[in-house]
Amino acid sequence: MLERDDLYERGLSLFNEKDARGKEEAVELFKKASIQGHAAALAMLGLAYDKGVGVERDPTKGQKHFFARLRLKGKQELNTTLASV
């Protein structure tokens, strides 16, 4: 079984390819990594659902994943992220 960081890295590689099938596979890898508590994978799932990349577009699901990531990483990182925008 791949570790969450390996799942995420493989997913990121596939997500950045032009192939639609690769993007679908990337989303599946992000789901597996997020179940294991990988915060960046949750963010990528949020992006995928928000934009409809590799999955049917569903901004509500995208928002759910973004908020799950924020809960996982905590308020301190949220403040840092907002400050950089």
C-alpha cells in the first residue's frame, strides 16, 4: 500500500498531465491520500471538484474539501494563507 505522500505525489504528476484519464486517476489518488490525512490532497480535491477537473464539477463538494483541509491544518495556517493573498 502506498503511503499518503506517495499517493499525493503520483496524483499531482497525473493531475498536471493533459490526459483526461490521468486527471481522473489523480483524483482517486488524492481521495486515498486525503483519507490518510494528507492536507494538500484535500486541497487538490477541492480544486478538482470546484473546476470540474477529473470529476464532474461540483463547487459544493469543492468547498467541503477546502474546509476539511483548513480544519486539518488549523487556523494558524489559514491566517498565513490569507495574508499572502
